[in-house]
Amino acid sequence: MIAPYLVSAKAFKKGTWIALVIVVIEVTISFLAYLFVFDFEGLKMIDYPYQELIRLIRLGFLTNIETFFFPFWIIASFIRFTVYLYLIALFIGGICNIKNFEYLTPTLAAIVVIFGVAPEAPTFTIFTLREVLLKGISPMFILIPCVMWILAKRKGDLKHGNTSQNK
């Protein structure tokens, strides 16, 4: 569904390879920096090495350098959230044959915010809750494509020459 928005397949492949190289270099440099600062055994014990590394940096009058990164983090989170909302609206619009799928974004944003403000479970119950959810939701991932296929077959969308693009 995103393919029509791409310039060309060649540009997509080139961008993917460039992004892969950049990410591999960034991750390698980050791991090396963490390793040089914390040592291997210490790094295994730290949950958030990036935050620990930032706390060690002192730049003259700036003793808490984390506050410098906060505005950039907020902007990046907003952009990422916006892109995810747009993609979800695009997918739902494509699945449900909605041409003006952009009108779904406020509703989707409200649903995400409602789920986001839900109280968090205590840390020790997360693991049991995860197991229960995995056991309960896993069959849905198997059944949903079958149900969608049956509904499309009943609706007549799977007949030859009767695709959503020809309508």
C-alpha cells in the first residue's frame, strides 16, 4: 500500500542500503563507546547504558547534559508518533477501502492516548501478564487472516477481474 508513494524501486533500494550502512556504523560506534567506558562485565549489569554514559559527560557550566537532549527527543518522538499514526490510518484505509483515510487519524490518536494513560502494572506482574497475553492473542494472529479471507470470499472481492483497483 505504500509502494505508490515511492519514487522508484531503485531509489528505495538505494535508500535502504544507505540507511543500513549508517545504522550499522552508529550501532557499532555506540557499542564500542559503551564497552570502552563501562567494560564488558559492567555493561552486562547496566539496563540503560546510554543514560549512564550521558550522566558522565560534563561540559563546563552544564552539569546535567540530559536536559540538552530533551527537546530533540520530544521533537523526534512527535515525528515518529505522527508517522506511525499516518501508516496505521493508511493500512486501515487500504483494508477497509476508505479513500479519505486521513480522517481516521484523530480517532486513532485518541485511542492511542487512552491506552497510553492506562495505569501500568507492577514490574513483577508484567512477566505473568505477558505469558497470559501471548497465549490468548497468538491464536488470533492465526485466525484473523483466515477470517479476513472468508469475509473477502463472501463479499466477492476474490473473483478474477474484481479487484479493488478496478472498482
